Amino acid sequence: MLSGAKLRTILAVLSLRAEGEVRRDELIEELDLVRTAGDAINAVHAHVARLRRWLHRHGGNAGLVETVHCGYRLNIDRDAVDANRFVRLVEHALNLAPNTPSVVATILEDALSLWQGDALIDALEGPLVTTAADELYRWRAAARATLIDAWLALDHNQKVALNARKFISEDPLNESMRARHIIALQRMGRYAEAVEAYNDAELVLSRELGIRPGTELRATHDPATQYTIPSAVRHRERAMTDARL
């Protein structure tokens, strides 16, 4: 593993912009070198030189990190970076026709399998890394919601119940995910568990936000209200909006 938080941060930022330029002034701010280094530009050069030596020792060629006019560029294919490949796969899935839930599910299962822990956890929390991590989490939320919708359309209710419970444990205020969880339980005839799941949602929302469940969640609990499963593949705008809630 690459040692040194600053070197890991430089590699992370260059990787996220693979084939694109990262300016020196951006790296100076990201690494907080204005405050900690007397000559910030020379400090950036020194860190990049160390990164180049490390990459060379681990099989990288001399031109892997290229100096360009105002900064640096990592010369690798964008899809060689898991984060970039993940976003591309999710974008593709969200743009597919709504009558292809099996295709959408396959793509999103592959995309979500690329997550091996928290986003950019080994990098410093500078502005570029923080923004990129937040964006990745929004894409992951959209991917999860759309995958659950695709599984519901395919009647894969056991998958929905198991995975929705995991997603809810990480995002307990997500009412849409709780609604999907409940409808899967109801479909499998696990009505007592569905009622328990609704009561838990009501308790959490009241305790944490001081609100009652919204329309979508209430529809899973009120026999007089017809619950409609969301489209298996939603437009990108709606999916990303849900992810931000």
C-alpha cells in the first residue's frame, strides 16, 4: 500500500480525473500546503516525484504521471479506476428503457460490487476528495434504489428484503427504501414483519426528525391506499434526487 496520506491523496485525485489535468493550485489547496509548506509549489513537485518513484517501483512506466502546463495528469484509462467505472455503469443503467429490469439489475449488481469499503477513506479530507466522496455516495444511493426497483419488478422479493434491510441500517431515514422493504415482506406473506418494519420506521422518523411517515411509506401500511411500485428504471434526475434526500 502507498504510504503517506499526502501521496495517497494525490494519487486519488489524479485517478478520479484520469486522462484529465489536476492543477497545481488545486493540489496545494487539497494538501493544505499554503499553511504547512514555505514553498508550496516546490512541495507539490517533491510529493509528485515521490509518487512517481513509488509507481515506478510497482511497475508503472516513467510517463504514468505526466507534467502538463498547469499541473499533472495520470495517463490511465478512466475505467481502470473503480470509482469512475462505477459511475459510468450506474449512468448507463439509469438511462436504460424501463422495460429492461433484468438488464438493469445485472449492471447495477456489477457496479455495486466495486465498492470495497468507504469512499476515498485513505485520502485526506480536502475539498476535491470530500466533494468526490459525497458524489460517489449519492450515486451509490441512486444505484441501490434503482436496483431494488428492478428486483421488485422481477418479483425477487427475498433479495429486496435482505438487501433493503442492509441499506436501511446504513441510512435509517430513507423512507423510500423502507417502503420497498415493507412491500417485499408483504409480497412474501410476512405480514407481521411488515407491520414491525413500519412501526420501526415511524419510531425512527419521530425520534430523529419529529415527523410522521410520508405518503409513500404510509401507502404500504394503509389498506385504503394503493401502493404502486416505482418504475424499475427511473430517469436519472429522479434517481439522483432520491439519493440526495
